[in-house]
Amino acid sequence: MQNVYSWMGSRLHLVLEDEVADAYNRAQDAFMEAQRNYKATTGKDWTGAEPMWMNWTDQEQTAWNSIAGIINNLVKLNGGALDIKEDELTSDYLVKI
């Protein structure tokens, strides 16, 4: 079934299959867990420059990469930015509307 999801709780809405949104949100959990594990192992916050192991399924990785691709294409289409302020990002997840 498809529903409307808010990207990170913002006004940017996407129509997605529920299983895709669920997989993305599970991937987000795995991404945050990987950052916690990185800090626990190294004693430092992950900056994005270092390799980091993510424990996610192919479905979760596909959902993550596909949503990231949509967002990156919107940024590119709009000249390098989206007019979405940080205070509009009320979640780390896709939020079902």
C-alpha cells in the first residue's frame, strides 16, 4: 500500500510504498546504531570521512539509497539547496502523514 510520508518531518512529502518507508526507517536505525558503535569503539564522533560498518539488509540499503537519490536530485534540480530550514526537520525518519 502507498501512503504519503514526510521526509524528516518536513514539508517535503513523498508517496511511497509502506514497505519502502519501513525499510528506510530501519536503515536509519542501523545508521544511528553504527555511529554509536563507532564512537564506542574509537572514542570519537563519526565525521563522515571514516569508514563505518552498517548492519542492514539489501532491502534497507536499497530504500536508503533510493530516498537519498531523490533528495540529492531535488537539491541538484533546485540549484544546490532545498529551502528547508533545520528547525523544520523534526524527525530522523520518514513520517507517515
